[in-house]
Amino acid sequence: MTHHGVAPKDSACGKLDSMTGRTSSQCSSLKDQHEREVKAGHDVPLLGTHQSGVGASPVLGLPSEYMKTLKKPEDLKSIAGSGVIIIVNVPKIGDQSTAFVVDNAAIQCCELPEFTRGKVWHWARFMTGELREKMESEPGIMNRQLRELLTWLWISLVEPLFRTSVFERKFRSQALPRVWWIASGPVSYLPLHAARLSDGNPSCDALDRLVSSYVPTIKALAVLRKRELKISKPQMSKLLFIGMPRTPGSRDITGITQETRAVKQVDPLRLTVEVRHAPTRESLLGDIATFNIVHCACHGYSSLEDPLKSGLRIFAAGKSGHKTEATASLTVEDLMLLQGKKCDLAFLSACNTADNPDTFLADECIHIASAFQIAGFSHVVSTMWPCSDHGCVAIVKSFYANLFSSQQVYPGHDTISRSVHDAVKSLRDDFPKQPLLWATFVHYGP
């Protein structure tokens, strides 16, 4: 199944590039035959000086696209901090995929002989085609195929990564290691965070071994890491709850009342909540960036024709400024215009918010979740495919309870990612054979 899209507008892409840069899915930029023959799991040798030439990089084996803003290997290792950065590369020519694994001690190259370009595109087309078309009419079959995908991801990608010395070091610690996935091209359609064998063995399940997040580029991770969170300070958290229980032309969302109740259960001394049911696009654009947390419980959609038109379905305002029965969209393009605001968290309890369905634009980070980050939100919780009301309510309850628990000192970057992880893991424990329900939820951020 092939989709044809239109190129993004220059102004919007300029804003995308200014924060995130671009990722590349090519492994062919490895500089010479020696680099191509680096054995899986061996530390990648480092060069002290930059060498000129196409694809040249201060780090042997690492495509130069990833080193545009880094002057030396230590810069990349310092960005990894106490966690691990995983850059997954699928070649446009040939079939040999590679992952680069980075922590604060080493940069390693891991060859992925089973993670072939053909299989990656097969599953990417499944995610953008058959899964969308049949998940409501044939959930049993789609759950079975999704379990097959998660098994393949474990065998071909995650298991080889765990054999590297980087992960051997990390697994010596009692705490689950933080991981940031950088996936471009067709890999960006795959739920890497949920890779697992279906036999229930926790040692063969990414959710039991890692706390996963996604970032579009190394540059984005470096920028977001430096942002100070308002929710890390007492009495500084303001949450805007946007609810659309009824949207003309779409099914009613029955779980909004429960989601609202879950958010309001947080200690009011720690979180001030403002609820707006059925707001207009115009009212939200006026002050959405004045809140440091925005929770959107509404329908989302992805545009095949132009991903910049993907968005959240809300009401339109009439000439008098009051809402009409017509629906408008808070689009990716709208959110990009908010660039420069610095907010903490967007929770997108809506369909398709971390999804760009157009494989023609597979290398572009254009979806609702990335737009919120470009608009200034450091963290985004979103979905890779349509989620059920039941799943959303369960995740929302668990997430906010974890984030603002009595045991937590005021939350920081790490607390947010671990709160998402724990919520998804809890839902998986309740419904292990139904990844449609829980594997859709993802965290974007530092």
C-alpha cells in the first residue's frame, strides 16, 4: 500500500528543522570499508579530528547527519547522560541495518542481520494500512498480528542490542535504564518500546527491561534536556483539560468524565486544573501555551494528503465567537506557530497523535505529538494508533497517580517518562494478549 503526500510548507519545515534537525535512514555514510566491517557489539573507534569528505564524521561508523551539532564524541556521550541513545538505521540501498548504541562511556555499532529493509517496510505498511482498516472489525486477528510484530522486533532488534557491552553495563544497575529511540524512515512506524516474546518471560520483554522514550534527533534531546520544568516547583503546575465528549461525525467519547475525575484527584496544592468541555479552536489558540500541562481528550486524525493538516477535532467559532456545530481542527501547522513557548507536558488522549500515515514522508517528524514539542512542550504522551476509551482511562488514572504520588518529590524529566512507562506496563499486565490496547501509548521527550 503506497501513500502519496505533498511536501510540507517551507515555513513549517523551517521551524521543524530549527529545533530538531533532520534524521537519515541511510547506513551508507559509513566512511570506509573498515567502518562497515565493525563487528556487532564492538566499541566504535573514535577519531580525534574531523576528516573531510562525503559522510565524514568525528565518530567512526556514525553517519555524519547525526554529528552536525556535535564537535567531538564526548559531546554525544554526554547527551546520553545516565541513559542510552539508540539510533536505528535502515539502508535505502541494500539490506544490512545497523543500530548505534550510545551511553556516557562508549559509542557502539550493532549489526542487525534479521532487521532487514524488506521486513521493516512490510511491517510499516501493516501499521499504516491493514491495522488501521481492520482493528475495529477484526480485533482478534489484529492483536495476533501485532503480537507477531512485537516478537519480530524483540528477536531482530532488541535482543541483539542487549548483547552489547553498553547494555551489559546498564543491566548491572537495579534501576531500569532510560532509553531514547531515534527512529527515522519506516522504523518510525514501529512500536519499538513494546518489543517482547509472547511467552510472558519478563527477561524477554522491553517493558520489563527498559524505560523507553522517543526523540526525533540527538539535537532535540540535547535542547529538551536543558529546559527547566515548572512542575518541578511547588504550586507551579497549571493543567488545562480539553474535553470533547461529543464531536459531530465521530463516535462519542464515553470516558471523558472518568479522565476528568482522575486528573482532579491530584492534590490541588500540587496541581491547579481548569476543565473546558467542547472549547473552540480560536479560544484554545489564544491561551493554550499559558498552561504548563495540557490534557487533550478528544478525537485526533492524521491527514494522508498533508500531515501538517493533521490535528485534534474541536468546535469552530462562529462570527459572534460562540461555538458552532461545525468542527474545526487544532492542526500541526497551528501548533508550530506557537514555537518559542516553554511548557512542560501535553497528554494527548486522542487517536493517531504520534502517527504520520504517509510513507512518502517517512523521514519527516510531522505528527501531532512532534508539533506539540516544536510548540514548546518538553514532554508529550501520545498514541501510535487509535486507542479505546477503556485503555485511555486506565492509562490516564495510572499516569497522574504516578506523576503526583505522595512519594514523589516534585516531578522532573525522569519522573514523567517513568510514570508513562509504569502506566503502560500496568495495562499490559492486565491484558498481555491485547497489545492493541496498551502498546499504542508512547512518550516523547527527555
